Amino acid sequence: MKLWIAGARPRTLPAAVVPVAVGTGLAVGEGHPVWWRAGLALFVALVLQVGVNYANDYSDGVKGTDADRVGPMRLVGSGAKPAKKVLAAALACFALAGVAGLVLAAVTTWWLLLIGAAAIAAAWGYTGGSRPYGYRALGEVSVFVFFGLVAVLGTVYVQLEGLPWTAWAAAVPVGLLACAMLVVNNVRDLDTDAMTGKRTLAVVLGDPLARLLYTLCLAIPFTLVLGLAVGRPWALLALLAAPLSIRPSGKVLEGAQGPELIAVLGETGRLQLVFGALLTVGLAL
């Protein structure tokens, strides 16, 4: 069980929790939260995140791109678990997300099924299939769309059955912080990815620009909060998380490598959680 938990990459789970929390905070602020729907949305986000982690582990493992990695436990690449079992775990997660999403669609609108199907397809297609888009520098785009826009807007919609402009404004900074997690992960793996033909955005941009991109993904959300405060002044609470961005940004810009970037990944997740919690409270108020 410890291996399965490690393979689920717990440090990436804030990317699933934060958008649902922020969307629910906005629903509270609008005076119409539906808690069981929020809980179901959180379940969908979490099992999709774990599912994409297992699917990534399986696909990279069978392709040989995880043979020599510094980062979190790779179940297939390390030989800790058979590839078929990891694939089965990924598919089970996708199935659970699909069932929960079906319930949300049944009580709101049918087109949520299309979005859910797209999310599952994106989760698999990141490193799976014959033409994985994660190998073509599109991983960050997908993360921004699905763990920013779709997760926040979807959470808001299933509770309010509408989308105020503040939902869009809140989704963008959440998506950028989720992107930061992937960027620093890919900066850490840049050399091995380049050697194995995995053309992530970090590989395409090169080390200096990828590190700059990471710092921008941390900095821009705080600027966007200022605009969000026009409609929701208490959103400014999120600015209190800004000091937590200084240490990881400094490490990345100073050229941190390998194991140091694993620590940065944890710090980025902590920033994401604190920013999300403060923004959630601000939107609720």
C-alpha cells in the first residue's frame, strides 16, 4: 500500500483540491453552495489526478522514459509493480471519476458528460497512446485547461448552474499555479526527458526559459487577484500567500537541480494550498 500511495504522487494532489475549494468558495459567496455536489466534484478531481499519475507512470514505464529518474516513486520504471496492475489502477480511477461525473451531469446538464470525457481522454493522452501530447510540449496547456478552467468552472457550475465572471477570473490564477507544479517537475527531469525523446515544454524552451516560466506562473496569479478584487474585495486575502513564492522561485532561478527540485515541488504545492485556501475564504466572504 505504501508503494501505491507513493506512486499516486501525493505532492501533486493540491492541483486537484485547490480548484474545487476555490469554486466552492465562490458558490458560498453567491449564497448557493450545494455541499454534496462540491464533495462529488472534489472526488472527481482527486481520482482523476491519481489516475493521470498512474497512467503517466504506466506509459512512461513501458516506453522506458522512467528508467532513470530522480523524482517520486515510479511503480513501473522501478519494477515495484507490474505494468498491467498500474494500468488497471489508472483505469479504475478513470471509471470512478466517470461514475461520479455521471451523477453530477444527471442533476445539472448533459453536456458535462462531454467535458468529463474530454478530461479522461486528456488524462490518458498526456503520456499514453501513440502520439502523447505530453511529449509535444502541450502538458502545461492541458493542466491549465483542466486543473484551472474546467475544475474551477465545473465546480461553480454544478452548484450555481451558471458562471459569473468572477468564476473565470478565479480559474486563471488557479490554473497557473497548477502549471507551475508541472513546469518545475519537467525542469527537474529536463536532461533525462531530452535523452529519451520526451519533448516537454521545458525541453523545448531550454533550462533558463523554463525556469523563468516557473517564476512567472508563481508571480502572475497575485497580479490577477488584484483584478478579481474589483468584484470580490476579500479576494485580496490571497496576497498573504505571496511570501511563500519567494523561496521556491529563488531556488529555481539560482539553478537548483535534481533532489533540490523535489523540495521545490513540495514548496510549490504548499503555496498552491495556502493561496487556494485564502482565495476560497476571500471569495466566500
